[in-house]
Amino acid sequence: QVQLVESGGGLVQAGGSLRLSCAASGRTFSDYTMGWFRQAPGKERDFVTTISWRGNNIYYADSVKGRFTISRDNAKNTVYLQMNKLKPEETAVYYCAAQYMLGRVGVRESEYAYWGQGTQVTVSS
């Protein structure tokens, strides 16, 4: 079992930045691929970005490329999501997820077994 706790959400103006954190506990964090997803009100949960267990394989949704950066600190059992130039349409609950993938990355919600409770990000116009 892996327990995930997100933090860092909040209210920010359009064009602003936020840094989300996801702290993991339970199993060996460095064994897991980590992902970030988001769910806007009334919409499905969408993929944002993913990072492999050693951090050498990263993938972003096209909509966030160049503005968002995922990183991980295996010594601190934490994955981060730096979000810059935020847009109002990116208002959503942001979730981190974990799954053992042997170095691969995953872009589908169904690929992840472990999820945090989410953190709200609100971008005002």
C-alpha cells in the first residue's frame, strides 16, 4: 500500500504560479511511477504529467508542456508539480497517483492503483 497526500493548492490569479507537493508513505517511493491528474467540475479526470521511478522518463499533456514541470525527490518521498502561467480553465482538483511500472510512465487513469485525496487549484481571471 502507498498513501499519498497532496498539498500546495490554493487560489492564484491567471498567469500566476503554484507548486504542488505529493508526499508518499508506505512502500518504497523510488519503486513507483508517479503521475498528476486533474478534474474540473463536471468533467472527467484528465492526465497532466508523469515521471518514472528514477526521474529519467517524463511525459506531459500537450496542454501543459512548457508551463508545468514535474520532479521528484526520492530521498524525501515527494513528487512536485511546478505550475506556471496558470489559466482559469485549469481550475480543478489536482490528484497525484502512484503505480509500480518498472521504469515506464503511465498516462491513463486506469494504470494507477494509488491516489491521493486531491488538492484544489483555483485560477481567477
